[in-house]
Amino acid sequence: LTLAVVLPQHNLTYPWAWPRVGPAVRLAAAAVNSRRDLLPGFTLGWVFGNSEDRHGVCSDMAAPLVAVDLRLSHHPAAFLGPGCVYSAAPVARFTSHWQLPLVTAGAEAHGFDDKSEEYGLTTRAGPSHRKLGELGVQLHRRFNWTRRALLVYWDERVGDRPYYFAAEGLYMQLPTLHNLTVLDVVFRDGGNFSSIIQEIKAKGRSECRRRRRGRRGGQGGGEGDASSRVPTGVGTDTPQAGLSSPSSPLSPPQAVTIITYKEPENPEYRPFLERLKEEARDHFNFSMKDGLVGLGMTG
């Protein structure tokens, strides 16, 4: 049986870069092949394809081309990766058409939650932005929040747009509270920021609407450089929810919560992590450090 791996080959800024994931693939294949009861009559192997373009970044052109080449040349039983949103989307559509499963630690965008059609055979082993949105909903319900914050983020026109998709997870889930809607205002280069701020102040008091101008789930094209999302209460006793009046200065936050990975607590984890580091050093010439990126790969 052959596993087709489609991941960035050299760019270590990605948590699913091949030097990080390759050691785990080697260990997993060795563990499966050492137990003849798991796949009797078969040996598990893998073939690798690079999802980077000539600039070393994830490519929505290179990844599907590599996936097609691997499919035609090696007839794999499953795909591992890609992880980047815009690389994973077209490959997932191909693997769905081929009736082959795709497993990825990335593809966090909300669009991959739809399992009815093109992403039906895509399995994400890592966190998703939908879960981040669900956490926001649960926090609102748990603490009965009626004041919301203004979120401003920079939306690069190139790359995987991580801030856009992270904010999308909140946007898609917060309306399930049934007491707010969401407004998006795009900050463009050379735009009149004063008028935008006035628009936020005026509309944030009563309702929130969204003007979708970006790509979703790896489809279409986006525009705009920065966005603000103003979730605000509707039908609550705080008519200026989430906004302070011009006469009252903004007060500093009383509490800050940082959401991050939690290290596994099972006793097998630490020995596995040491084996992973040895494998990376011996076979990939890569020194793996403890940290969030390493933990994301072991997931």
C-alpha cells in the first residue's frame, strides 16, 4: 500500500513541512509494517510530492499537479496533506473524485467542514477554526457576555490568509447565539479611515452585517487589506455594546486568555517525542525543538 504525501519540502515556517512530518511518517510506517496483523499481505510505503512553488511557499497550482502525478504514477491508497488551505482545497476535490481519503493536520478553514460533497473524504487531525468559533460561543453563554470587542486584523492578499480564516470561524459561529449579527468593513490602501471608524460607531450600536469579499474554503479571489468585525448585541440592555462613547476613554482589558495547544499527558508521548527528534536528526538533518510547531506536527 502506498501513501502519497503532498507537503512543503523545504519551508520550515509551516508546521507540516516535510522535515517535521517526515520523521513521524517513517515511524508510523515502521510500526505498521512490524505488525503483520494490521495489514496482512501488504507493506506500507510512501511517495512524496512537493507542494511549494519556486518561491518556497504553498501553491494552489503546484499541489494539485503533484497530486495528479502521484495518482497516475503510484496509485496511492490515501493522501497525507497538503496542510495549507489553498493547496489542500483543490487536492481534496481531486481525492474526493478519486474516492481516496485525505488526512491533513491543516486545512483549518470553515469551508472544509462541509462533508456533503467535495470534502467528504477529508479528515483533519489538527484544530479547525470552527472549533475556535464554538469556543467563542461557549464563552458568551458561560459568562452571559453582552459586550463584544472590535477585532481588527491584517489580511494579506497573498499566502494562506490565516487571520482571515481564523476570524471567519468566529463569524460563522457567533450568530448561533441569536442575539447578534456581524459587520465587516474592509480597510483598503489609501482609504478614508475616519469615515470607516464613523461607520463602525454608527452601525455597531444596533446591528452587525457582513460584506464577504474574500475567498472561502480555497475558492475564488479576495480583495482588501484589513478588516474589522464588530459583533454587537441586539435586543440586549446594552445599546452601545462593545463600543465606548466619545466622552469615555477605553479602559484596558481586565483579563486576557491565550488559546494554544495542550501537550498530551499520556505516558507514551515523551518517549515518542524523543524518537521523533532522533529520526529528524538522523534522516532529515533537522534539529527538532520542543514547541507549538513541533506539537502541531505530532498531532
